[in-house]
Amino acid sequence: MFTKKAGLIAEEFSEEALSRSNAENSIARIVSGRLGVQHMFCGPDSQQRASRGILTHSEREEYWLTRLLSANQQVVLFLCGDTHTKPFSDLLKSRGHNASILSRDWGRDWMLKS
């Protein structure tokens, strides 16, 4: 059971992705604001992807890790799509960090079926 308070709520999204989605805000950023906890978008935008040659899921996950480490927080709640949940957790553990998966498969089958 997760019992520590996160000092950071981070997500795989980026400001650019938010804009492309025609959204004004993300739920993670709203919640972090209400809780008084730091928020961070960790996803690279298209310019960062191009300049750093980020093409694969694993390269994106490496970028996320770099961003998270720059925040210098001991406890982080990170939100990402299910495709990344296990591989990102494994990456964190391989680099000597603790990682727990709190939930999986959020949003599965969310679209209305006809």
C-alpha cells in the first residue's frame, strides 16, 4: 500500500500535447494545484523529440526519467499510459529507484461501443 505523500505529481503529457488536445488543463495539474504539490509535464514536445532523436517508447521513458531526476523529489506520483507502466517501472528499478504500480488499465474500453 502506498502511504507516503508525493512531493511531485508528474505525467507523460506535455504542454504541446495539451494544446493539440484542445484542452485547457490536465487533471494531474489541477489535482496537484489543489493539493499544493509540484506538477511536471515530462513528455518531450515535437522540437525536443526531433533535436534529441527521440523515436521509441524507451527513448521517451529515458527522457521522463531525466526530467524526474531534475525535480529532486523523493516521492513522485507519475501518470502514464498502460503501454509504459511496466517498462517505465522496470527502468526506474534498474537505475536504483523504488517503483510501485498503483493502478493499471485506466480508461480501457472507455469509448462507447456501437
